[in-house]
Amino acid sequence: MAAENGHKAVIKLLLTRGSINLNSEDKCGVIPLLLAAECRCEVVVELLLTRDDVNLDPKNALRETPLL
């Protein structure tokens, strides 16, 4: 929800937690980076791209990626 709706403060808070999996998929294979890119939440995409532990080229069930 935070990635989809561009909640910058919530994303920043979640990123400070060491136990969060930023590559966690929903039932369609979508991870937060892909969701934020699909929703055009530039602030969230930028925050996620600063992390070393984010998959930069994930593909969902339809083989879509945020890089296209």
C-alpha cells in the first residue's frame, strides 16, 4: 500500500527496519519497486533505488519490469 500510494514517510520508516524484505512478492509476482513504478510514484521509486538489497529488474507474472 505504501509503495502504491506514494507514502514517503511510511516508506522511509519501513526502510529503517532491518527485517523488511524489499523483494517480497504479492500473488501476482509484484514487488514494491515494480508497484511504485507502475503507479508512477517517483519518490518511492527513488527511495527504493537507493538500497543495495532491492532487485532492480524484477519481473511480474506477465514478465513486465519497472525498467521498461
